[in-house]
Amino acid sequence: MRLSIPAIGLSERVVPMGVNSKGDLEVPAGSTSDIGWYAKGTVPGDKGSAVMDAHVFAGFSHLDKVAAGDGIDVAMADGTTRRFIVTATKTFALADLTPQELYSQDDGRYLHLITCAGTLTPDHSTYTQRLVVYAALAK
């Protein structure tokens, strides 16, 4: 798969990911610009919320510039492309982001993109916030 967001000049490979030993969504290596897709979840374009992530200093370095109305294209392995339209962006304090904010929409066909935001934590292990971009399948 490939994820493209023309508004920010993004066109990157999508790689399947799982969860780590702490139960957190895995993220592709920061040395790549790959976008991770939670492969045990929803397939982009199917009913539910497909979730993709990448590091803020790598694949999603300009995700904060995405705005409502922007298009997101997911080129699927079968040669089809699924177009999503951004409906909202929201920044959460790290402690306030719940799994429901990412995975629970099942009344339509959604794509949720997530990356870090804010500042580095004092121990430099992560960032203080998360940016989530919400998009719905175009009709």
C-alpha cells in the first residue's frame, strides 16, 4: 500500500504493523519515512476505523499542516485507490488519548492518522501530545 496526501506533498509506502509488548501501536523505524498501518484492525475503506501512524520527525513530519477538506489517497495492493477526505484534526495530551478515539468508529468507513505532537518528555522517550487526523471515505 501507499499513502498520499497531496496538500502536504506526502507519498510514502505503508507497512503492516502490530502492537508492542506494552500494548501500544508499533511505529515504523524513524530512519524511514514509512507509514505504519495497524494490520489487525480495519482495512482502509472497509467499515470501521483504519489506523495509520508514523514518527513526527519522519513520515508524518508535516501532518500538522493537514486541514479539514484535504484529500488522502490510499493505493491498495490490488491496484485500487481509496480516497478519504479529512473531517477534523485534534491534538490530545498523551494521557488523554484513549483507544476509543482511534479505533471505535464503526458507523462508516474511516481513516485515522496519528503522530506525536507537543514537546519531548523530560526523559526524551516520547512527546507530550498526540495529533490525530480524522478522515472519512469519499462517496
